[in-house]
Amino acid sequence: VGGTAGDALVTIHFKVHPRFRLEGRDVHVDLPVELSDAVLGGKQEVETLDGRIAVKIPAWSSSDRVLRLKEKGLPLKAAGRGDLYVHVRIMLPEGGDRELEEFLQKRKQA
């Protein structure tokens, strides 16, 4: 107020979210999956922008599997939303599993 007219330069810094990654209007998230659910299939909750929802983990899912949840990403200006991409990350049992190790050794030798 009372100064000369001119341009204002504003710098905006975005902080990286600990769980979500953005690619345009699509959101990506990693989902830790137990080995048994990766092999046998199952259901697991995943965090979305709107809260937690259950997703089906198909049998024989590997760590490079990506599940697409349509219209669970960022809202679009015109209408609709981007998608949420859930990246399966297989987690081995903490502390190991002796029975599993023995089974795999037998399979490896067969």
C-alpha cells in the first residue's frame, strides 16, 4: 500500500512426502507384503489420499508388480482424479524362518 507497482516473485518449496510419490496427477505408494500373501494371494490395507482401503494381492505377486487403483490419485481441474499405483514390496520374515529355509533348501536340491 502506497508503494510503486511491480512484480512479486514467489518461490514455493515442496516437501517430499514420506509415503506418497507424485507423477503428474498420479500417486505412487509402496506396499510391504508378507511372503505368504505374495505367493498365496490375499487382501491388505493400503494408505490412500482419502484414508485406508483394502486391496487384493493376486497370488504369485512379485516385488515388481504394480496394482492400479483408478481415480484414487490427485483431483483433476476439470473432473475426475488421477490414479493410485501400488507397488508391491515383498517383506521376508524378521529374524528368519527356519522351516521356510529348510523347505527352500530341499526345493533347491531337487
